[in-house]
Amino acid sequence: MGQAAGLPPFMLLDPMLRDWLAEDLGRGDRATQALLSFGSASDSVGSDWVTGVFRLKQPGVVAGLPLAARVFALLDDQVVFSPRVQEGETCEAQTVIAEIQGSMAAILMGERVALNLLMRLSGVATLTHCYVLRLAGFSTQLADTRKTTPGLRVLEKYATRLGGGCNHRFGLDDAVMLKDNHIVAAGGIGAAIACARQSMPFPLALEVETETLAQVQECLEYPVDIIMLDNMPLDILKAAVKLIRERRPTTKIEASGNITLDTLGSVAETGVDYISTSAPITQAPWLDISLRLT
Amino acid sequence: MGQAAGLPPFMLLDPMLRDWLAEDLGRGDRATQALLSFGSASDSVGSDWVTGVFRLKQPGVVAGLPLAARVFALLDDQVVFSPRVQEGETCEAQTVIAEIQGSMAAILMGERVALNLLMRLSGVATLTHCYVLRLAGFSTQLADTRKTTPGLRVLEKYATRLGGGCNHRFGLDDAVMLKDNHIVAAGGIGAAIACARQSMPFPLALEVETETLAQVQECLEYPVDIIMLDNMPLDILKAAVKLIRERRPTTKIEASGNITLDTLGSVAETGVDYISTSAPITQAPWLDISLRLT
Amino acid sequence: MGQAAGLPPFMLLDPMLRDWLAEDLGRGDRATQALLSFGSASDSVGSDWVTGVFRLKQPGVVAGLPLAARVFALLDDQVVFSPRVQEGETCEAQTVIAEIQGSMAAILMGERVALNLLMRLSGVATLTHCYVLRLAGFSTQLADTRKTTPGLRVLEKYATRLGGGCNHRFGLDDAVMLKDNHIVAAGGIGAAIACARQSMPFPLALEVETETLAQVQECLEYPVDIIMLDNMPLDILKAAVKLIRERRPTTKIEASGNITLDTLGSVAETGVDYISTSAPITQAPWLDISLRLT
Amino acid sequence: MGQAAGLPPFMLLDPMLRDWLAEDLGRGDRATQALLSFGSASDSVGSDWVTGVFRLKQPGVVAGLPLAARVFALLDDQVVFSPRVQEGETCEAQTVIAEIQGSMAAILMGERVALNLLMRLSGVATLTHCYVLRLAGFSTQLADTRKTTPGLRVLEKYATRLGGGCNHRFGLDDAVMLKDNHIVAAGGIGAAIACARQSMPFPLALEVETETLAQVQECLEYPVDIIMLDNMPLDILKAAVKLIRERRPTTKIEASGNITLDTLGSVAETGVDYISTSAPITQAPWLDISLRLT
Amino acid sequence: MGQAAGLPPFMLLDPMLRDWLAEDLGRGDRATQALLSFGSASDSVGSDWVTGVFRLKQPGVVAGLPLAARVFALLDDQVVFSPRVQEGETCEAQTVIAEIQGSMAAILMGERVALNLLMRLSGVATLTHCYVLRLAGFSTQLADTRKTTPGLRVLEKYATRLGGGCNHRFGLDDAVMLKDNHIVAAGGIGAAIACARQSMPFPLALEVETETLAQVQECLEYPVDIIMLDNMPLDILKAAVKLIRERRPTTKIEASGNITLDTLGSVAETGVDYISTSAPITQAPWLDISLRLT
Amino acid sequence: MGQAAGLPPFMLLDPMLRDWLAEDLGRGDRATQALLSFGSASDSVGSDWVTGVFRLKQPGVVAGLPLAARVFALLDDQVVFSPRVQEGETCEAQTVIAEIQGSMAAILMGERVALNLLMRLSGVATLTHCYVLRLAGFSTQLADTRKTTPGLRVLEKYATRLGGGCNHRFGLDDAVMLKDNHIVAAGGIGAAIACARQSMPFPLALEVETETLAQVQECLEYPVDIIMLDNMPLDILKAAVKLIRERRPTTKIEASGNITLDTLGSVAETGVDYISTSAPITQAPWLDISLRLT
């Protein structure tokens, strides 16, 4: 298996997974090494075959199954990891989400990293899903931000999609967002846009952050792909959306700033295309998942 | 500066910090590159000097200041990052925790990674601190677990200490914990201990996980450094502590399993030395912190 | 210096520059090591200070000066590399483009890598500039492709900009281009677009490759950001541009396929926004540049 | 397959190939991820099997087939890449040089890197072959230089051999070439040679660069393995060869400097053993090769 | 095979083994590449199958067989490496310790690294075994130190265990040893212990280095896990052991400093738990082992 | 300082030095972190300045001073390491070879790695020097082999030179040595040589291993750069040297196999150019060196 749906090819993910295993293993699993060297005349880790069950302890959206599978495969390609639910599926507490068979050594060495990934990503997918449910019936989409755990951005944004959200840019290179400081530095919004357009790859989108109607209006003088309406009161937000739709109907509109589960619906009612919020990633508790060997 | 108090030397941390910057930068910050190539005849990033303020938006324990400083230093060693509070200090909302001066390019490129680290680690330190406050007056200490975000273990455990907790082992190599599966595999608790002692470095501690009084009793036949009492009801817990103190007064006792803020006190009352729980790390929301350039 | 205008920060470039120095050094420069250990009682490489001059042997556009400077700095931060022309400047043959001072050891060890970069990148910038000159008077811009030397994409695309061209996407992740195979796999152009929109980050552009007017027409049923007209005869090209401008005036139009210096003008006359061609990168001879020590 | 003829083992090449794939993939192929997650309930990339044909669009010498095969194998070991010509074979335009079968995802993700390698290396082999043909009938061999694309030296020098040339040294460590600056630094040619011999590994060759007959004569006082005659007019070159053959018949003679296709023959007539020139690498246009999926 | 008994999983060892192969291969094995490209029309390294025998030239303890097997597997997974003795077995001179079959290319490329590992590790295991034999009949165990060859610590400590010794800590992080300088810096032994306990993970052992009886006595005021008696004359050593056993019967006692084969027995007679010495690692000559191809 | 005499530039050595520090530090020096976080209100490691003295405990040749200096510099560039003897100097026991000043933290963290390098390399230089002294008065030089500690080849070969020896090839790529198996594989010595010459870089030396006079004789039919006489009895050795000198006076002659301190002189008397032996590297005990802080 070279790639799982929705994920980069494992060639790109393996170095991270190996680093995370190494973080937990340090100079090696003393317990496993001890039991192996003690228990048998065999040099093989396969001598002690066990099976186990991954079980959800809370209801939620399951995320990370292909990564858990890969964690064990990197330690020992004889391990068989069998998902019992779909990746991204919403499951009840106590659901068996996967079964595993393999050498006890490989399973005990990979257990913690696999569970940490499953629990963290399922936590993000589950909280995202809560937010997305509040947008049912609206055409507005929930988007994430660049507030992601260092080192986990690709995976947390993948969990966002599994939870029903859509992704904003992945980094400073795949879209240009002009903020206040850029605009001041360039000497005005028109100058900043002109300067950005001049050097950025032509397919990239250019987004401008605005906080007032006046800024929105100025923005509309120029061909901007996305206008972000940051921290605006609801009535201003509505007025801004109206203004933009009239003047630049193909421009995408993003609302941002202090979004909560409670305010999601009223912001969506303004007709913005996207509501971006970091909460489903930064506020998500891990979803509890256990592995029992049998 | 080669090392900050309580942290490994930067020689060990820099590769991670660089990876995290690279994750955000991708092929480079298009906006910064554009404004730089547009705005001036100079090749230098120093031409556009700005200052900024890091401000807490919620009350909490601040963690990660030396890391934030280093993030900017890796991009441009001319940046001056000046903490305004102590690392680990409990602060009110709106506290200015640090000031920064430097080229706009370096500050905008490092901003997101620095904030993500500060917010995540301060979140962990803050929640840990809540737990630790419940143990005031007890000799029991709060300990963390190996449930940590992949790639962040050293830093999240550092935040645990800043919040007043103590660290359990950092990985599978710096203490041996014998669980049920090990014991079954070795053919009994005595055999498992003998086999572990035979191959593990002699200074390492050996811990055994127990779930019943009978297991505790069996355990006491052997020289075990730490006995973990897992998921025991309070009365069993008390009995186990009594048993151990009588037979093996120097053995450390750790309680674990389903610990909540509400149950902490009653578990501590049993007299265990350590209560270990993953909650301060796995349930911690990020602490909100902003950077405003001026 | 943390970053040069138009380039990613050196934190991202240094690993490549170090790899390239290591490629040339292997296990070390035997000649330098020999002369150093022979010539003096000093352990220092600074004992033998020399100066040198980088000179263009052919007319062309100079590209790579900040990289050459960095190559020497990585070997010895005492080396002073002083550009004598602007990065991206068009110069006559025999122009002195930079001067250098430093230890002979550092200069001889960095010489080949620095020159190879300067010669390759200046070659690309120079040929790009030839193409761009043919587009003078048109609003059409010259764009590059993903046909770049493995490992040099960021730098060759930087040279493209120095030569006056603009960049197409940098990789498979910063814009989505749907080709015939994608469309067949998804079961039609509409399905392919829907499916791509569903999982790609919302700011990314979606481009569709077309080879016939019928395909262009089908494309116009959907919100596509960029339409590529591939290998079309001039009259078809004109018709396609007309069609698109009428139906989707904000859609960007890119012409591609078998572009030569001779056909550039007539393709530009059709009014397309971009002409993309790999030739300025794949057909560029290196520009001859010498370093003489004095 | 651990190694292909004439190439280092893949263990050494794989890190480069992975870097080059990562350069193109960035954070993942958005189109492939989208189509995979949309089209099917399966997690496997193998669900969409395609076949394709690599075809030469120009006549030339084919180079890079084992590398192209490896590129796809690194993404997905189920891909079958079947060369249809010999590596190094001279082929007509339109020749099918290889066929491929595998998942569409793996083929589309590897396509660009595989083609870029094939086109660049075949370009070098083809131009080298042109030069080598001019030396038919002479005992003189064509040699390359250290003017190679940063990061590609081993592969471009491999392409040189496929085109019929021979390799000069691969870096600063596998032969010692004393240039003017070394000689001045050591205080004369004899001192420089003595000092180099003293610290270099004894099997390495020592080469001295000369520009005048006087320098050649001085050189002949010492045991030099290779004498380079740099930029000499033809009559001086002839005189130098005669001088060396008389005094040091086992010394190898290399001519260098401003070699063109037109001057190759007359230089070879002087009887030198090697003519070294960077042109087949620095002036080679890429050979056009296409991949069509069917 | 994911792991061999007593060793970390190969996932952790492979990067080191690859580095060591790369150190020997440099830019590739010229001889192998030459013979491969000459001898046959095949691209495969499997065309030239050979077999070979690893033979001990001196009596000793064999260590490193799983590592030698892995070295060849990394080059070519078709190579079959078959141990003929147990890892850690004491063998006579001329014993065939392993046989190998595979392509000549892979075997010749891996030969030197495999032999260097086998010879070095067997040398360490053999000398350790000599030391351990002197402790027969005593309960004292032989321990190693942190004086290990840079880069080989995990493997040399593994060889120590194969020779019958036990391991002291693996690094500065898996036990805390307080030395004179720490104690002075903290302002006394009690302060140093308190400060260490406060920040170190609670399962880690704390060891204090003492050189006099007075220091031992002071040490006994505090809960120290291990007391090291450094460089003490035999009578002082005996007195120190008596003192410790009386006051702190569960404290481990380690003797260290100027241990030789001759003094081992008399030190053991004092009743210390561990004698630590670097000699079996720093003084071990390599054990001679040959590989003959047949 | 970018490079020390006789060593590759630090740019190449730093990754190894960092790996070796990381091997010892693991997740950080617990003792240093504890004392730092306890002792002072300052975040700086510079608060506790100490000085120390490196002292030889045995007579020998000192090797590794620039590496020891670099180890500390990588941890903290404020550390001042001052050599008190020349690198490569032969010193008496008790000689102070270097002094150091800096923060206690940096010195304690770098101490072990610096000492391990100094002790190992000085051990090699010292034993090499013993061998070289036996060759006084002969023109024969002592050469090393590829039997070096994995990962330390460049440094152990550097120590060889400091001890007065000369280096044989550094790896499989910087000279070609044809052994029996190569010759059989190619179908004879002539075929093997022809085939090697055809693909190897032309400046590289070609060496052939011989074990009998007949093989030497066959060898002389071809232009071989170095002939190795392996394991020959003294009279055969003498005959072989005579044969070679007559027929191929510029061919270098290397004797190898079972060389001991006692036989060195008699082998040298045969007039061979080089005697190669692994003993000074594989049999060298570490030279004892201490660091005392004051």
C-alpha cells in the first residue's frame, strides 16, 4: 500500500512516523528486549504471536486508522492490522474499530504511538464534526486555520476533512494572505496587491484581511480572490457580504474571529462562503481509545 | 545561549524547531518574498524593522518562552525577543508576556510556529496546574504518562513540570513497566522480573502494573521499585497502600486510571506517592495568546 | 542575513547548499588539507588570505549571487563576498559581477559549487529573458512548468522570475490541474471538478487541461479558475479565447505546447493571459562565469 | 533489485530520489488525493490500474531507465516499469523506450520526476555521444569535469559514460589537482607536490595544471601522474605532448579549455590521452520524452 | 525480521547501518560497477551468485551476527546470511560462524562493514567475558561505563551483555549521577539531591559519586539509589560497604576506578553489587574474523 | 574556524559530532537541567563558569584536539578550549594537553564525547607511531586499511597520519582493488583490468591483489598502478619486488598480511613501498586522558 485515500503517499509520512516511534522507543524497549532475550532460543520476534482489539471508549468520529496500520508495519511487516469501521465513520462508544495480530514485541512497541495518533486525530475529527453539524442547511463551509500542533499540520487538516470541514491553506506558500502589516509596509492595499501579484506563482489565490467596511470597500477596487472579514459584528458582516456580492460576485468570502459553536449559525446566515476557526483543532480533547491484547 | 533551564540543549531542539518552521513555510513565505522584492533596492531583510507584543488573552501558566525566542533566532539572529514574565509564571488575562523587535520578514515567518508552541505548551501547563492545586496539602505528586502528542513529548513533559507536575518515564527505554502481557509471556511475575533484571541497565527502575490485591501481594515477593495500582476502587487502593508500606517501605506507589479533577483528592488521601494521569496533556485546550505588531 | 529578496529563508536553503558542497568535497579537499598541514604551524585556515574576481564571460542576466555568497559563508563565515552588480541585472561580457576575499581554503572548497549555481541559474535567467523580450507590448506573461532539474525547482523558478517570467505552480500540492486521465477516472469533467473541490484546500486554484474547443465548452459549464489550451492551432486558440472571455471573463487562460521563440508572438496575439513553456529551463545552456584569484 | 549496472546501489540513490519526489509532491498530490477519496469505498490506490508508454520525441541516447523504474517503485512497489530499449542505446524519434503499468495514483505522482530525470540524463548522454563521435579513430578519450548540476554529479557522470565519455574525478577528494594558487601558496611546484604527497592517500593520482611549456618542463622534474595542458594553442600543445612523452612516458596527458565540437579533432591529433570539457553537461538541452497513459 | 533479541528494532538501527555502508561506498563501489557493466547484458546484480564463509581466526565470544545479516539485507534483500553459531557463543578458532549466499556485488559491497562490526563487537564481548570469568562465585556484577566509541554505544553495550556484563546507564538522561562539581554547584549534597529529585522523572535512579568515607556518611543522610565508591583503597571500600549495608540496606553499591583483571576479585570480595570499568570496551582488540568466497 | 589542518571542513564533521553528542545526551542531561532550574533565577547557562584541565595519564601521541574543541563549541559557543600541546605531538604522562573555560552545563554535557574522541584517536595515533618507528631508516611507508570502526573512518585515518602513517584508500570509490573474486568473475586478470578501466574515472588507481609469483607475473602484462603482495613469505616477497622493479619501475608495491611489530623491519627490507596493516587501528587501546574541573 503506497497511499491511503486523502493522505499523502506513505513515502512522505514514513519519516514522521519513524521519528514518533523513535521518540517513544529511545534506545529501545527494555521490556521487550528483556523478554525476547530471556524467553526463547529463537532470534525471531514472531515467536510470540498475540491478537488485540482497538475499542472506542467514547462516541466520536474515527480518524487515523491507516496511520495506525502503518506504525505497526514500520516495526514489523508481519503485523496484520484490520480496521473494522470506515475511516471517518461516526461510531458509538465501545465500538471495536480495529483488530490486530502480530508479534507481541511489535505490538507493544507500536501501541503507544498508534493510540496517540488515533486519539488525537479522532478528537479533532469529532469536534470538527460538532461544528459542521451546526452548519447543516447552510451553504457555508467550516474551514480550519494554521493554528495546528507543530509537526501535525497535514494530519490534523486531514482529520478536519474527515470531520466534514474544509481546509484553508497549508502554509505560507500555497496562498497569499495580506494582513495589515503587509499593507502598511507596501504603502497601501493597491501597492501590496500589485507587489504580491508580481512575484507569486500565478495560480495562487490572494486573500486580504479586512476589519472594517472601509477596508472592504478599498479591497473591492482590486482583483482579490478571497476577502476575509475578521472579527466583524454581525450587522457589519452582513453589509460587507452584500457589498462584495454586488461588486465582485466571484470573490470568495471568509468570516473569522471568535467563532463559537453558539455563534456559528448566525454567522452562516450572513451568507459568507467560509467560516474559519481554529477551535476544532486547538480545543479538541483526545477521544479515548484502548487496545486490549487477548 | 546554548540551553534554557529545564530544557535539553538547543542543539537537540533545533532540528525539531526547523522542521516545524519548514512545515509552515513550505517553499517559502510568498507574501514576505513579494514585499521584500518589491519594496526596496536592498537585499537585506533588516530594512523593515518592526516591534510587537505577545499578550495573554486568558489567564494561565505561561510555557514556551525560550522556544519562541529560538524560533525567531533560527530565522534571523538579529531578532530580539524579550520575555516580560517568568517562564512558568501564572498570569492574568491581557498580560504582556514578551516583546519582540526585528525585521518584519523574520517575525511574520516565525509568528505562527512561535504562537502555536506557546499556546499549546501554556495550555498544558495551565491544566496541569489546576490538577496540582487539588493536591495541595498532600504529599502525593501528580505525574504524567506516555500519552503525549507525537513529536512533542519532551516539550509537553516540560510544560507538565512548569505546571507543577512531575514526569513519569520519557519512553520505553528509561524505566521498565511490566504489564499483564509481559507477565503472561514470561510465565509469571517472578519470571518476568528476573528476566527483565537480567538484561536491563542496572540503574533503571522496574515497575509492575497491578489491578487486584492478589497481584499486589504477589508483587511484594520480589524487589520491585514501583508498584502501579491501576483502576482500583478507593477501598482496595487503601488496602494496597497499607500492604505495600508494611512489606516494602521504600517501594514507590503510583495510582492510575480514570483520574479526574474531582477524584484527585480522595485518591491522594490513600497515601499513594504518585497519581498519574494523561488528562492535563490530552484534555488541555490551547491558551489563547496573540501577537500584535506595532 | 536570514533571507535574500525573492528567495526562501536560508534556513530552508542551507541543507541543499550543504548537500551540494558535500557532493563536491566527498571526504574532504585533499589539496587544501595538504597545503594547510604543510605550509604553516598554524591550525587556522585564515593564514592564507586571498582575493578573487567573478567575471562574466558572455553577456547575460546574472542570477544566484546571494546563493554564491551563502556557499562560502557555510564553509567559513570570515569570507567576504561582495556583489558588484544587481541580482537579475543584464550585463555585458567581461563584467565583474562580484569580488571575494577570504582564506584560500574556503574559497577553493566553495568555488566549484558557487560557480555551478551561478552559471546554471544565470543560464536560465538569460534564456527566459530572451523569451520575455518577445512578449514586449503584449499583456501575455511567460510562465514556467514543472519540467525543472530534480532538486533545483525553487532556484530555477527563482531564476525564471529574475529573467522576467512568472511562475506556474511549484508542485502537485499548490494548485490542482485536471488532465485527461483524471477526468476519465472521475467519469467526466463535472464529476472530476466536484470531487477535486470537495477535498482540496479552498484557496487553491483548479485548472483544467483542454485540447479541443468541445472540451473548452464543456469546461465552461463549471467554475474553473484556469483553463489550459494545450497544443491548439492558432485559429482554434483564438476561438477558444473568445469563447472563454464571453462566458467566464474572470477565468485565466493559459496556452501551452510546442512554444518556440518564433511562435511566441503569434500565440500572444490571441490574447491568452499566460504562455507556459519549459524551454527556458530545459534548453538553457549555462552562462560562462569565471573566478580568478589574485 | 539492489543495484543497476554502472550505478551506485539504490541504498545510496534512494534518499535523492525521495527528495526529488518530495520536491514535486510538497504536501501531497491534491488531484490524486481528491480522486481517490471521491471515487471509491476502497482505501487502496490499486483500484485504478492504468498502463502507459514512454516515447522518445527526438532521436538520442537513452539514459535513466533504472532511475525512472526506481522512482515509481518508491511510491508503490506494485508498479511494473518495463524498459523496451537498452540503457545507453541510441534510438530514433518515436521509439517506445519503456512501458508502465500500475495504479493511476502512483504513476501520476511519479511521472514528472521520472521524466525530468530521463530527459535531463538522456540530453547529457546524447550530446556527449556527439562529441565522442568526433573522436572516432583517435585513441584520445573524452572526459567530463566538475561542472555538473548541483546534486546530480553522480548521475550526470553516469550519463557521460553512457554517451561514450569517461569520467574525470568525482570530487575534491578522489584525486588532487594542483592549480596555480596551490603552487604559489606552497612556494613552487616541487614544494606543492611534496606537500600534497605527504598527506594524501597514496593511491590517489596527483595532477598538475599547466598553461605554458615552461610550466610543463618544470612539472617533468617531479613524479606527476597527470599533466593538464590548459588552454594551449595547438602548436604549443603538440610541443608539450612531445616533451612529456619523451621524459615521462607513463604520465597521462589531459587537454582542456575552450574545446568545441569543431576543435575536438585537431586537439586529438596532438596525441593527448584525454580531452576534458564541460560542454556535454553544461550545454546539453533536455531530450524530449513523453508519457502517455492508455 | 523487525528486531533481534537484545537489540533495538531495526527501524532504529538501519540509519546507522546505512551511514556505515555509505562511509565505505562513498560514491559507489567502482570495481563492482565496472564488473557489472562489463560482464553481462543484464541489469540485475543477481547474475553472479556466490557463497562464502565467515570464520573465526581466534577463539572468542561471537557478537554481531544479526547486524551482519542486516548489512547485507540493506544492500540486497536476496542475500541469505545463515549463522552457524549462537549469538554470544564462545567459539574456538577456525569456527565457521556464518555462511552467506547472494550476488557477488552485494556481498563485496557489504563485506567490510559487516566484518568490521563483527570483529569490533566480538572483541568487546570476548574481553568482557574474560573479566566476568574472574567474578565467578561472587554476587558482584561487572558493569560498563559511558566510555564507548562515539556512535557505537548501543552496540558496544549490547556486546557487553553478550560477554556476561551488565549495563550502566546509556546516557545522561536515564539516571542521574551527581559528581563533585554538581554538589559544589548546588551548595552541598543535600541541596544537590533535592534539586535533582525536583526536576528528574520520578522513576529514574539517583547515584552519588563518593571518594571518602566522610562523603559516604553524608550521603547516607539522604535517599540515594546508588552510591558509587570511586577509587577507594580496599580497606576503605570494605568500611564503606559495611556502613551502607547497615544504614541503607536497599541502596546499590558500585565500585569504580582503576579496575584491572588482577584486582577484580579482591574488589568483589568487599561485597559491592557492581564493579564498573571501561576496560572491556576501551582496551579490547578486535577479534579476527575472515570472509572467504567460494 | 571553518577547518582544522588535515581534517575535512567542520561543515562535514558537525553532523557526526552532533550525532555523538545526541547519543550521550538522549533526551537531555537530567543533572544539568536540574541544577540549572534549581540553582538560580537566571535562564542562562553562563551563570556557572568553571575551568578545567585535560591531562594525559599515559605517554602517547595526542590526537583530536580540534574535535574536542568543536564538541564544546556546538553546545555553547562561549566555551573557550585552549590546546596546550600541538596536535600530533608526542607527550609524557601527566602532560596538560588542553585547558577549558565555560559554563559548567556545556562542559559537563560535552565532557564524555570529547574525552572519548581524544582517547580513541590518541590511542590510534600512539600505536601507529610505535609501528612507524620500526620503519625508521627504510623508505617503506606504513599504510592503514579499510578495517576501521564504523562511522570513524575519516577520523581514524587522520589519527594514522598524525602517528606518522600514510593512508590507503578511504572507500570503495577512490581506488579500485581487484581481488581474486573479481578476476574470476571477469574471466582473467586482463579482462578484469580492461573492464575496470573502461568504467572507472581515469585518474583513479587500479591495484591488483596477488598471492603468488605467478600472479605477479601475469599482472605485469598489464598497466597496473599498484600491486599488492598478500601474505607472501619473505623470499617470495623479495623475488616479487625484484620482478616488478625490473618490468614496471613506476608501479607501486604494497605488502600486506599478518604484519606485526616484529616482522615490520624484515618486510621493509624487501624494498616494498608500503606495508599495510590494520593493527594500529584494530589493536589500539585507548590512551587514558582525564578532565578535572577546578
